[in-house]
Amino acid sequence: MTGYGDTYYARTLADTSQRASLEGVVSADVAVVGGGLAGLTAALDLARAGRSVVILEAERVGWGASGRNGGFVGPGYATSHTNITRMVGSERAQALHRLSIEGVSIVEGNIDSLGMTDNPRVYGKMSVLRYHDPDSLARQCETMKREFDYGLEVMPTEAVRNVLRSQKYHQAIYDPASFHFHPLNYARSLAKAIESLNGRIFEKSRVTGCDVEGAEKIVRTERGEVRVRDVILAGGGYTDDLVPRLRRSMLPIATYVLLTEAAPERIAEAVRTPLAISDNRRAGDYYRLVDGGSRLLWGGRITTRTTEPRRLADMMQRTMISTYPKLKGMRVETAWSGLMAYARHLMPLIGQLRPGVWYVLGFGGRGMNTTAIGGRVIAEGILGTSDRYRLYEPFGLVWNGGPFGVAAAQLTYWTYQAMDLAKERQAARTA
């Protein structure tokens, strides 16, 4: 057993080695609580700068959403650039989007510099409309080119349907710089790189308490403790009540992914491109070919409670078939879920609680690039090389609303689904 459950990534894991739990007292410069991509990226940058680092992971490296997601790497946040501009103004919003683009470059740079031969990248992503609106896509492409020199292209309906054999789809934005890959292999490669720089990683080492008031911080597990100058809290959707203020600032949201049986001929009748695919709905789906095109990995659906993945997989399967009727009868081989952390403002939670205590979490389904930049700016803050983490300060640790916030998040998602459906139906009537 790999300890990662029955996910596609666990089945295709390149490195299945396990790490020991923490026992006894150790000292370091920095302790990272959480072995997901944000914590790993911060730890790697710190180790590269000569700091001694200890990572404490309750399960295994990349066990949470970092190793269970769709594997899409591209710029942006869980909320739109327009909303971010409304919240913080044009100048800061542009700086934040540039950071999200940099996050993609960080992932690419790590893959290249660490020689991750077990993690090929497939470049290109299509963001598909489920109604006719080429003008809005053209405006979006123009904005990205003008403000960020970022090249996007509009794909007309004929070109889209030539590679995605579905009448549900109209135009798309094609992003040649985004890519998809194996996120769990990436996380474990980061861990190996940290250890090669004398960083220490302890698995099955859930943090049970922290003393963070003094200059020396003490982070405790069941069988040991770490004494450090700085602590990074990077628990993501699995954040518990270790630091109540953080827990009250995020909502754990479950997302779901399925993997089809191997059926390359049937899949090729529907999906004729290796690109990453997502639709434009706020409650949309995303998918990609894996195993050389023999299987389809399909994600979507979110809930505020962990529901049996198989039941949600049945719902996603129905969505897949309604999009691609040719896939009717295709068997779902496995399905899994993972918890993401969302803040009410839909922006990452990145900052400093008090001197020497840092936090980086809340990536809301856009974590492959934002975990990278979040980890980097926190490392820069600890090293004193920049204060770019302060760009995220305006969003803050906003109360999640408690049980009312959970209910509101679920209601909002259902409302989005209804609005998306109504918009599609209206577009179909006027077509």
C-alpha cells in the first residue's frame, strides 16, 4: 500500500518510499506544518538558501489536495481578475496576477532543475464556453496581452468541436503556456530535493500543539518536538484547530475526481486532444487524457461535506455522458475526493500571524501555481529578501461564518449550478 488511497496518482506513483515519524527533540531554523505543495515549496527555497528545515506531515507528503487534484498548472486565482481589481484596485491586482504567472514558472523551473524525468508536461489548455460568446473571449485575450504580455488565442466553434466532439461546446480560449502533469510525483520530487539539502521530513507526525509566543517556537507531535525560530502553517483543507484563528478563516471544501476504464478507441471518438480541458461554468468540470489517451480523468463537483466519492462519481459520470453521449456505458474504474481550503474572499491566505509565525493556505482549487508563489513569498519573508507576501494582506483572515458559512458556501455552489444551466438553456433557445 502506498498510503495515498486508490487514486490514479497513487497507482502511477514513481517513488513509494516512506519516511519515519518524529521522535525526540530536534532543532532547526524553520518548521513547516504540512507536507503539501505550499509547505514543500517554501521549505525547498529556504533549504536552497542554507536554512535548516523540518517538515511535519500528519499523513504522507502530498497526501491531501496537493496530490489528488487535476494536475492543471496555469495562472490565475479562484476568483476572477475583475473581482480582485474590485477588491484591491488595478495596480495591486496586476501585481497579484503577475505573481500567479510566476507561480507557473516556479513549477516549470523545479521540474527542469530537479530533473523530474518521471513527470512529463503536456502543454496547452482549452477553456471552453458552453454558449456562444466569442466577443467576450476576444476581449479577455486582448486584456491579458495588453496588461501582462500573456498570449491567449480564441478557438472558433468549428475548431473546438473538431477536437472535442460535443455539441455542448462553442468557442474556447487556448492557453499554450499552461500544462498538466502528475502532481503527486511532483510533490514527492520536491521532498527528495529538500532532503538532498539536509532538510528533514517526518511523516505520520501530526502536530498536536505549538508554543509560539517566545523567540524560540516549539512545535509538538505525539512523540517529539521541534524547536525553531520560524514556523510555517501550511495545512490546507486539512487544517485543524491547532491555530483557531486560521481554522475560522477557511472552509474545507471537498472536490471529486474520477478515472474511467481503459478504452482508448471509445475515448478518441469524443476527446481528440491531449490538452487540459475546462469549461467556463462557475460550477464547471475539468478533464484530461491520461495513460497515453487510454483513460479519461474527470473532475468537478464540490460539496461542503465529505461525501462517498462513488456517489459523486455517478453524478460526474452523468455529466460526462451528457457532454459526450458517445461515452455512454463507459465504466468508472475509481473515484476519490480531497479537501481544498477556501476563504470567503476566494483568495489565498498568505501572511504573518506574529513575528516568526507564518501561514500559507486557502488556494481554492487553483493551487498548482498559487501554492508555488505562496511558498516562495513566505520563504522570501523569512529570509528578509522581499515583502511580497504583503500583497495578500488586504484579503486577510476573514471569519468563515462557522456553520452558516458552510451552508452559504453549499448554497452558493448550487446557485451557480442553476445559473449556469439557465444561461446554457437561454443560449440554446436563441441559437
